[in-house]
Amino acid sequence: MQKRGQITIFIVVGIFIVATIILVAVLKGGTIKTAIESQLGTSGTFNDKVKAVEDNVQSCLNLGMRETFSRLANAKSKDYQDEFAKVLETNMIGCLNFSGIDAEVIYGPSLGSYDLGDFTITYGAGNSLIKATANMDIVVKDEKNTAKIKDFYSELSIIPEDCIPAEVDGDCLVEDAVRMVSWGRIYNLEKGDSLKAGGVCLAC
């Protein structure tokens, strides 16, 4: 009888130990899972912030390309590419706005400098494209994360997306001098200018 009682006690103690081990394992597993989910959530949110900064910069670069092209449409410059790069950088400084992003964004103007980085202007597709490469050092930070972004690219076709509203003769030569803005481009057309491109008359 005594032996049977001891066995019962051992069984109860054994069950208690096993139950304790299982409980500890479950609690630890839950803690680890919560920590992992928390970390993933933080990283995902930070990635969204970085993406918002990248989108803002890319949007300003695309817009700056169009504004710069229009501004320099009638400019006489010894180095058009260099002038384009300078005006583009100025336009971007006036465009960039990270105030709606819940993170610290460190770049030229935030450090009291008007230098955004290196802007390289090249031509492509038989000089029908203006291509811009912007190498900018931008740092995005929050309480736990830091990211650096720097390389951006944009291109602009100098061939109009639509026809140029100008009166021309049968040879596609401008009949009367006119200055106009069409599709974001400024045209200063003189009488006799040809509006042919690739054998196609662009006038309408």
C-alpha cells in the first residue's frame, strides 16, 4: 500500500514537472514570437518611410527636368549640359519636402548647404533624350533604423508628346514668328523655322 502511494506521488510530481516545462516553453515561444513580430513591424514601417522619401525625390527630379527644359528653351549657353544640371538642382531644392514623413531626413539643405549632390546630364537616342543622373547622399533615420539612398535617374524626350500649335506652310516652315507654351515646353519660333523631326511635321 505504501509502495502504491509512493508511485502515485511520483506520477503526480512527474505530471507537474512536464506541465511546467510545457508552460515555460509556450510562454517563451510567445515572447520570442512577439519580439519578432514587433521587429518586423518596425522594419516594415521604416521601409515605408524610406520609400516615401525616394518617391518624393523621384517626383521632384521628373518635374525638375520638365521645368528646367522649359526655362532653358531660349537660353544661349556655352555649356548647356552644365547649365541644365545647375538649374535642375536649384529646381529640386525648391521642390523637395519631407515634412510629412515621420523620420529625420538628412540632406544638403537640412545641413545648411545648397549642394544636393552630383548631377550629370547626358544625351541619348540620337540627342532626342535628355538624361539626368543624380547622385545624392540622403540619410533617413528614426529611433531604431538608418538608411542611405543616393542614386536617382530621369529622362526627358525633347520631341513633343503632341503637335506644336503653329501655322506652317507646305514645307512645315513656320509662317509667322510666335512664342508659346505647349506641353510644358516654351517655344520661341521664328518665321521660316522648320518643325520637321524625323521626316514628320510636328505642327498642328
